[in-house]
Amino acid sequence: MNPEQEQRYQKRLKARRRADRRFRVFGILAIVIAILFLVVFFIDIIGKGHMAFVQANVEVDLHYNKKSSINYRLAVDKEYQKIVSRSVLRVIPKRMKDNPGLRGTSETAWVLATADVDQYLKGKVSRLQDREKEVVDRLRKEGRIKLKFNSGFFTRGDSKLPEAAGIWSALVGSLYVLLITLTCSVPVGVMTAIYLEEFAVDNWITRLIEVNINNLAAIPSILFGLLGLSIIIGVFGAPRSSALVGGVTLGLMMLPVIIISSRAALRAVPDSIREGATGVGASRWQVVQHHVLPLALPGIMTGTILSLAQAMGETAPLLIVGLMAYIPDSPNSVLEGATVLPAQIFTWFSDSQRAFAERTAAGILVLLVVLLTLNAGAIWLRRLTERRW
């Protein structure tokens, strides 16, 4: 190599090294920006949603008399009628009807305060009048009104009153929907992947099936909602707004993703495993059942759990089939009206009352915890069942 060639070589080498350093800097910068976005996102959501986990409670005297059986507002003294939540007062007549022994009695109890009182105690904009604020300030000095842990957020269903709204019915509905999704998509998806990868002949029919599976995995999710509306509800007559409809719709949507991920897991198993099992006399199905499938199981489970996590966060197809209904009580079966966490969050976000804003952020936090738990479970299962060869 003459000096001129050596010089050109060194020049190109320096250029490649500079390009390599630039690429590394850009990669590190991209990671830092992504982390910053995540940090800002979590700070914003936690800052808005953490206050939903505490709720204003007030200590008042509840009167079970003839007047309160006719007008539930009269169950408390007049100065507290704009402070105590209607979700507490409106059940007084029914409680007296169910338990006649309560008539003519009174009791002192801690009950929910209105959303306006709650917002006032949290230092936010409130619609309380000056007179009502004076009553709240007096009760606070007396220790008869305070912010307590909002256990009802996790144990109550939806409500038109922000202070009484909870996510329990949405959690139960989400559980039903995910169980149906799992039942509909996983067995069919895994068996389809096994057939296409291990048994199907490579011809134009299987290639056409593969192309259509890939296309189905890429189409907008709202189209699956239209499919559920027209076929599952319109043709088969399944109850609208039920967990059954939502689960089957999401199962159809997740099916192509599970097939593709399962095929990738099966394809990752070395051919030497198949050849060795065949060499000792195993049939084609025995090779798959006893050798290929156990080795591909970590990848299949990971793909399945991640698909379920994606289904957990879907909203568009469920809105089409009616799973954003007002559900104050948790469903007792998959045929009853239900809602899911994303739809519940959307409903709260659409409400004009300010107190629902922190409920929305708190619902997002719960949904994120569920999604992160599913993803962590996928990683744990993969490491637990992974085999090396």
C-alpha cells in the first residue's frame, strides 16, 4: 500500500469512526428524550391523580324520621344539606324501609361530603357559597371534616356524583372481557400457528392465508368493533354492552397477533431438535408436542400476555359494541351490561364536572399499573420457562 492509498484509507477510517460516534450520541440522546417524556408523563398523571385516592368525609347526625322518609335531604340538619353527598342521603328512605326499627332514631356517622367540599379542602376551584365555606371551615377546626383514604374508589361502581364514583364495576368488566378474549383467541391462535408452521404444505393457499393474517394484524382496531356490531350482535344476537360481545370482539382482534407471535416462537426452535426427535422414531405430532412446543412455550406465553395487555388498553372497538354504558353495579355474568377501564376513563374525561378530572387521572394510574403488571408477568414467565440449548 503506497502512501497515497494509506492516506485515503486513514481518512475513510476516521470518517467511519466519526459516523459511529455520531450514531452512538444520537442513540443516547433518543433514549434520554424518551426517558424525559416518560418522567414528565408520570409526574403529570401522578400529580393530577393522587388526590383522587383521598376523599372528604364529614361527621354529621343522621335523622331517621318521617320527614327524612319523604325528603331525604331532611335526614341531616339544614346547614349540612349542601355539604353531605346525595349518595349518602338518598339511601336513607330505603334504609328505613328495610329496617323499621330505625324510625325515630338518630346516629352520628362519618359520611361522604360533596365533590365541591372535597375540591375546596384540596385547594381547588369549588362552587361552594361563602356561607357553606364558613360551615366547612368551622367543621375543619372542630375535626369533624377531613380527607380520608378513598377506599370507595376501588369498591364502588360508576356514579353521576364524582365523590361516589369508583372503578370496581370497570375492573370486574375488564376481568370478564379479558377472560373471554383469552378463551377465544389463545387456543385458536396457537393451534393455527402450529398447523401453519409445522404441518401445512407451502402452496398458494397457505401463502394467501399468511398474507391475510398479516393484513388483519395491521388494520385499525375500530374495524373489529364494526365486525362485532354487525356479526356478533346483529347476526348471533349477543346482548349489546355485555362482556361477552367485548371479549369476542377483542379475541378476534388479538387472534392475528397471537398467530404471528406464536409462529415466530415456533420458528425460533432449531431444526436440529426436530431432526433428532424424528431420527429416534417420533411422529410429526410427537415431535411438536414433546419437543418443539415446550421450547417455544416461553415465546408463545410472552406474545399472548403482551397481546392481552394491548387488548386491556383498547377503547375504540369496545365503544362500537356499547361497552361505555353507565354501570353503577358490577356485572354478575358475562351476559350483563359491563364497562371496562379504558371506557370508564373516557367517560369520566368527557364529563364537565371538575372533580372527575382527578378520577380520570387516577383511573389512568390504575390502568398503567395493570398494564405494567401484565408486562412484568410476561418477562417473569419467559425467564421462568426459558430453556437453553
